[in-house]
Amino acid sequence: MTEKASKKDNVFDTIPKLMLHHARERGNSPANRQKELGIWNSWTWNQVADEVKSLALGLASLGFQRGEKLAVIGNNRPRLYWSMVATQVLGGIPVPLYQDSVAEEMLYVLENADVKYAIVQNQEQTDKLLEIKERLPKLEHICYEEPRGMRNYSKEFIHYYKDIQENGKIFQDDNPDFFLSEIEKSHGNDIAIFLYTSGTTGAPKGVVLTFNNLIISSRNGIKFDSLTSEEEVLAYLPMAWVGDNIFSFGQAYVAGYCVNCPENRETVTTDLKEIGPTYYFAPPAIYENVLTKVMIRMEDAGRLKRIMFKYFMDLAKSVGIRILDGKTVSIKDRLLYKTGNFLVYGPLLNNLGLSRTRLAYTAGEAIGPEIFEFFRSLGINIKQLYGQTEATVFVCAQPDGEVKADTVGKAYPGVELRLSDNNEVFYRGPGVFHSYYKSPEATAETKDSEGWVATGDAGFFDDDGHLKIIDRAKDVGRMKDGTMFAPKYIENKLKFFPYIKEVVAFGNEKIFASALICIDIEAVGNWAEKRNLAYSGYTDLSARKEVYDLVQDCVESVNTDLARDEKLRGSQIRRYLLLHKELDADDGEITRTRKVRRSTISDKYSELIDALDDLQQTHREIESEMTFEDGRVGNVKADLQIRELNLV
């Protein structure tokens, strides 16, 4: 880095300073878009700076002070992103929450973070806060963005977003230098944001990140992937998730590219097609869903289309990835691939909204090799990364030309890696979090005095120096015969199959391994309809013998794969059952980011687990509580069959 670049980076060491920089350098370029009522509205960097200024000064007129916390709750919307920047302008700390959390889930975060102000999207989020406000004495002001349904909300502490901005303009007349002087008071080492962990193993922890964490990590990522101010991204993943705070916030404010917000969750697929992002992130489940829908549509296509699709996809698998990685491919294969691009790949990518995507990432869980290779064979440079909230996302990523389906890549620029004696992964680097809020003990347990952070994940390096993650270190156990048991590794292998949505495997200190499996209702439902298998719903479909046979093929395939691994051969699945309901965040079985709460499952379904362990039991009746889509809570009864397999 040159001396000039270093000085420049030091000048733009906070998000508000970067905002002003882009307003000066590319003021008329688009910074944000949002779709409302089917129409895309756009804001330039100049307009964003004006919007943030009015809101920040309006909050100041309400009495907002440096160091105070402001909650942000809602779907991805420009005004909510601006709320975070406005808070930072005043030296405050934004605290985004998962918008689909129920009021009781929000209570802990709001109380722990000492939130005094909240800016929310709509009436629904306002009602959640009003439901728990009496238990939040520090919460003094609630501001809503969408006025629909809010006409009769007349309490003095409830404010309309645009009214606060109007008050900000009045405040500006009396305090003309306030805005810029407040921005100059903050620096890179100051606290930028609190992001709460999902609470897989206990109460969520408030991860404290500085501006340096966000900006240096973003800057390293931009250089690593050659990102520019011309990128287009679609912001559709939760604002409370650290990835969104890098891809749709940190990197956007460092590089100056445009962030697009969909109209709502239901329109994401349509909005993706209209925007055509150049830079895209999705968890494996979304890529899996996309591929499943493609294959379902192809099954319904005419014979000629099916033949053409199969021919060119086979060609893409053999040469597409080689072309993407810049490897030698014959002229004949290149010409055939171009023909396939015209007839199949191009129309398919256009239909998926990915025709302009030159870089895509996936993370959070392992992605199936077939899914990964499918998208790369189409010419999309999809790569895997490994990260944590405590790392400001980046720990490892795959460099261009070194992309593998079974690793998470090498140490990210500026990041150091090491493995402990029990193969736990440790890292340190510029993204390492400041602390856990109000929890010095937890901070000390996770981060040592030299800045090394314990990930809690077990892994190893392959011959090329790429990291492979096996499982959570605490979850890696031993079976009775001493065989290593890595449940997440086995679960991910099973979830690679489109018919399986969730798996919870058991085997630690047991004679054999077993699993609770949830089917994917869309994929299995489509499979059943093509075979004229009638069913009344999820519970009925998952109990069908034909579906058990379908899943058994998947389990046997994984067992065959495990049998080839000397370390994991003894952890093949011997017995399984198909759960009568999907695992649900509203039932506390998974987190809002779809991570399985293993201890909750073990407690809630202990009778089923015991039945799996008992070779004499071939079925088990169960009655469990379930939250329906309309919010009602009821009990579901089922007689679950247990299927036993011959091990390889």
C-alpha cells in the first residue's frame, strides 16, 4: 500500500465519512434502489447524504447522545440502512434485529443492548415493541417508516420517520455546523455496530465491531475480488446478519456501489431478475432450491428440450469449469460451449436473474458438490467462504483459480490461521471483534490477549493449504468403538440431496449412529405428484412407505461414501425416521439463520432418539407442539416409522 493510499484510508475511517466522500466523488451515481408498488425508486449518493443528514439532525433534536443505542428492525430498506448511518453520525451505535423475531426474542437483545431509540419498518414491528415496552424502561422513542395502519398511534414517544427528518431540517437552521462536526468526532477505532449472535447454544451475545473491523475487512474483500463502484447487489438477507453488514453495507460504502432492496420477501426472485446483480451472496439452501426448481421444470418440459438440456449440461460439467478457471479447452469444445450458452445456459441464467453475475459467494453451511459445480459450469464464479460475526465475516475464502467444492479456501488477506491439538480452528486479523457487550468473561474465553479467536470449529488443511471444516469442535465425539463421530459432516452430506431439508444425527458414545430427518416438502411433493401418490400434507407425505424408500436411497448413498473413509467408516447411519413436521424457528428448534439447536432437539425429541437406539422398536407414537403459519399453536400427533439399514 502506498503512503498516499494509507493516508486516504485513514481519512475515510468511518461509514459517515465514506458517505460524504462518495457524495463528492460520484454524487449523481445511484447508491440505493427500492422497489415499491412494482416501481423501482432510486437515490444517488448526494440524495443519500441529504436523507442521512436530515435523519441524524432529527434524532439530535430528540436528544440523541453519543454512545446511545438505536435498534433497527425491518426488511432490507434504504431508510433502515440510512438509520444505521445517521446513528453513527451522532456517535451512536446501531443494533439491527432479525425482523421475523417474535417480541419475546427481541426483548433480550433490546434489554441487553440498553436500546433507547428504535427505528422500525411498519406497524407490525411497532406492535412488537409496544407489547414489551413496559419491560424496557430504557426504550424511550419508537420511529416507524411506513405510515400505513399507523393513523391511531398517537403516543408521544411514537414518531413518523419523515417527521423526524423535517425536525432535522429545522435543527440544521439553528446548528449549521453540527452535522459535519459530529462526523469528524468519530474515528476508526470507535464502535460502529452491535451484531447479536443467533444463540445456537445459549443466550445471544452482542458482538461489538469497530469501524476498522467493518472498513478494513471490506477494503480487503474489495481488493481480493476486484470489486468496483459499478457493482450491483440485491440486499435481501437479514440486516442483523454480519454478512449483510459487509456485502450490503460495509463494502457498498467503501467501494461506492449500488445496493438494491426488493419490494418484499415474496418478490425477491422477480426483483433479482429485474436487477441482475453482478455480485451475489446466498446460503447453500437458496442455491439448492434454485437447482431443485430448475430440475422440476425440466421434468415437465418436452422431450426435445430435455434431451438438449441434458446434452449441454453434460458438456458444461466437462468444460465449463475449466473455461471459468482459465484452463486449456479445445476450440471444438469452446464452440460447443458457446452454442450451449446461446441455447441453454444464457436463457437459464437470465431466467434466474444471474446473467450479469460475475462473482457469487456461499457460506454458513457446506454446499453439495453437484450444486456447486452446476453453477460454476454455467460460468458463474461461485466461491465458498468461511467466516463468523466475530471475524466481521472473513476468515477464509477461495482465491480465483483455486476453487474446490470440499474446502472453504485459504486464509483471507490479513488473516492468520492455526489449529490446536484437537484441530480447533483459531484465527486473528483486522476483522477480529472488539468484545462481547457486557460479557468480559465470554470475550476472554473466545479471544486471547494476542488477538487469537477460537472459532469452536474443528478442521484440517489439505495438501494445497485449503481449510476443510468438519464440525463444531464440541460436537465431534466418539462412538463406543472409538470411531470419530462428526454429526454436522454427516448431516450436510445428507442435505446435499434435494429431498432432504434438515437432519439431526446422533452417535456420540453410542453403538451405532441414527438420524431424525425432515423431508423437503416441495421436492418430495413434486416427486409424489408425478407418481400419483395422494397426500394431505407434510405429516401424511413424510409417513408414506414410498417416501421412506426414497430417503433410504439417499442414506445408503451417504453410508457408502462414509465407508470409504477410514476415520468415519463406523459412523454410518443404521436407523432413521422421518420427522412429522419441519424444524421451525418459531418452535425454538432452529435459529433465525436456520442453524439447528441440537440441545433443544435432544430434549424435545428424547423419546424418538431413545426409540432409534432401541433395536426392538420399529415405530414410535409422538404428540408435539407446533406453531402454524398463522401464529396458532397446536398439537400434532403421529405414529413414526423407524427404518433400519444394512451397513456397508
